[in-house]
Amino acid sequence: MGFNKDQGRPEWMIIKNLAVAPPPVRPSVAMPSGYRCEDDLTYAYQQIIKMNNVLRSHIEKGTNQSTINEILAQLQYLVATLMDNDICGQPKQKHKSGKQLKSIRARLKGKEGRLRGNLMGKRVDFSSRTVITPDPNLQLDELGVPLDIATNLTFPETVTMANYDEMKKLIQNGPQCWPGAKYIIRHDERQIDLSALRNRSDAHIEVGYKVERHLRDGDYVIFNRQPSLHKMSIMGHRVKILPYSTFRMNLSVTSPYNADFDGDEMNMHVPQGYETIAEIKELMSVPKQIMNPQSNKPIMGIVQDSLLGAMVLTSRDTFIKLEDMMNLVMWIDDYESLPQPAILKPVPLWTGKQIFSIVLPKIQYVRYNETSKAHNWASATDKNVLIQNGELLCGQLTKGQVGNTGGGLVHIIWKEYGSEACKAFLSQSQSVINNWLVMHGFTVGVSDIIARQQTMALIRSTLQKQLKKVQKIVQNSQIGKLKS
């Protein structure tokens, strides 16, 4: 049979001891009359125990073998129907009322079962769904949440001495005014609906009570796009409450979700406890998912306008005046002072490479993008990239450096400075580049997509050559000279 006789014996597949599911799997229900109604599984276990005791007493009495065999068969039937009460050709185990018993298999299988119905979960509380739109001004891990959703979804905040006054203010604001609260939950689990109170200032709270407050800036939530194909399809984001009715997200975070903005909808789930928040923050948050465990390279990088902007900004002939430089460094969180300008006279001018260097952490990076054997750092094309101590000395940045490629800047910053520095680089570089693009501008017109005459002539001649080759093959085939 192909079994390893030491590690996998066939008799091990026979159950000798029946594992009993714990009470949380088969909870009893208290009826209004005071009578407790037991679960189907509990009833099935009771039947098995009764039959087991009957079998033991008959064996001890020394009853004849045919009676023992009958009881054994009945015991086997009870165990089998506990596992699966839909065995073909086998009578169903039923209650005294005649209702069929729900077996373990029936609980797990199918659309309404534990796996598809409860674990894979479709409709849940504290969740919302709407269309997504891009917002390049948001941080990498921020999620723009509509005000309507923020006032509808709540988090149960425990009242402490530290937040007592804050909670009191939220209760005063009530359910309609953001940031406010919807309910108060007392020690005895009684819920007070603030919309039903005439005078909210009378609402009494104590330390230990819970206030179901509105969603607010900085809260951690889970964000998901279907189909969820890998673990990066569901990540933790920080909330930023914004007007209008769509979820807004940073463009760089679209690649792991495989999202675009042609009408895609996404789901948001609000955690309901501090432990859950800690797990989202430490295990699921966007910065923690920048590296793809499947390919061991970054899954997020700079895309779209920011990618094109990075290339134009770091080109050789990009210079920035002092007033523009001041407007750009405003978007960088922790810069110390402006670097020495590259050109001093007649007016001070900074290069695009210098402003990009402010965003970069102190890393070393060398990439030879030209095929020439002698690595010429001052080449006319400016393709070889050199970064020393976080300063971009030469080279134009392209997808190979700032995209989601292995060995690029995102990868190196992750390895040397960790996930938060990586998030800061992606967020701040986008802010600087996009705001510079507002000043600089770029456009694509019809003239950019019309090929030159030389290019068109080359295409025509290539097509003609290939057409002649095809005609020759067809002729050889027709006269029988085609080699097989």
C-alpha cells in the first residue's frame, strides 16, 4: 500500500478514542421557561455515552456475543452519524420530535457552513463598502474615509481617568455631529442610545464604561479588495476623515490590491478592541507589507505621475528657484536646512537631484545602466546612478530605481532602515514630486504619439522584408520544395 511501517501504520487511521468538541462549539440555549435546550452535538454525544455504558454493562454481565454485536453496531452507527448524518443508504439519526440531527460534516460543508458561511465571511458588522478614488496627498498607509461612514461606524472606547473629559465632549456632540458618539455601554452591559436622550449633558459616565465613539483620524482599520488572492489583498490603514463619498488611497498602494479607479469598490472593517488594533498595527499595516514574501522584493513603488515626475525632476537640466524650493521643502517632515545651491550667480538655483536627496535616507547606491565598459559618471545620457551618503550625485531616476523592483531604492531603504523609513520615503517623495509637477507641468499631445518619417520608413521596410519571406515559403510549399 506504500505506507512507511514506522511512521504511518494503517491501523492508526481507526479512531480508538472519540475526541469530544468543547462547549463553545455546541453551546446550550437558555429558554424563557428556565429549561436549557442542548445542541444537536451534545445530544449525539449523550446517545454515544449511553450506548457505551449499555455495552460495558452487557460485557461485564457476560451476555451472548450476538447481543453484544448488535449493541456494537448501534454504537458504530451513532459515532458515524455524529460525523456525517447524510450517509447514503443509512437511516438518519433523529430527535424524539423527528427532526434530523445536524452532524459535524453538515456544519462545515456548503455555502452556509462554517468555512464559507462564517470563516470566509461575507456580511459582517462594522464594515463599509464604496468606490475608491486616488489621492496623491495622502501618506502611503492613510485611507481617506467619507464623513458619512465615519459617523456611522463606531469603536468602543473604554473610559479612563485620562480620557474622561474627551469622552464627555464626544457624548455632548452626540450621534449626528462628528466627532461624536452613538452609545454608552455600562458595567452591566446595558446600552444607552444617545439619540434617544433628551438632554445629552445628563448622560452619566464612569471609569470602566464604554463609549461607542465615531471613527476618527489615526484609527486603524482593515482595508480589502476582492478577489483576495494573496495576503497583501487585505492590509491595515490609518484613517483620515475627508468630505465626499469615496474611499481615497495613495497611488503606490494600488499594486498589491491590484486596484484601479475605473469603478472598483473596496471594503473597510473597523476593529472592535485594543488587541485587534495592536495586531493590525504590528502585523497587517501597509508599511509591514511593502516586501512581498512570495518574490522577496518590494510590491510597492512609485507609479504614474510621480514616476514620470521623478525622471523629469532628476534630469540634468532641472533647476529650482529659492521660492519654489521653499514651497517644496514644506512637504518634507523632518528636513534640517537647505543644501548649498548648485548655481550661485546670477540667482541661486538648486537642482532637482538636490531636492530629491533631501527625501533620501543616508544610503549608498550604484547602478550602471549604460552598456559601455568604462563607467563614465559624466556621460551625456546621465543614465548611471550614483548615490553617496543619501545624496544623488548623478543619474536620472527611472522605474528601475524607484519602482517596485528588487535591488531598487525601496528595497535598499527597507533593508537598511526598516518599514517606517520606507513608508516615509514613498510618501514624501510623492509629495515633493507631485507639488513640483504643479509648478513645472507636463503634458502629452497628439504630436507626441505621431512617429517620425524615418521611423515609419523603417517599419515599412521591415514589413516588406518579412512579407517577401512569407511569400517565398508559400511558393516553396506550393511546388513541394518545403523542407519538413
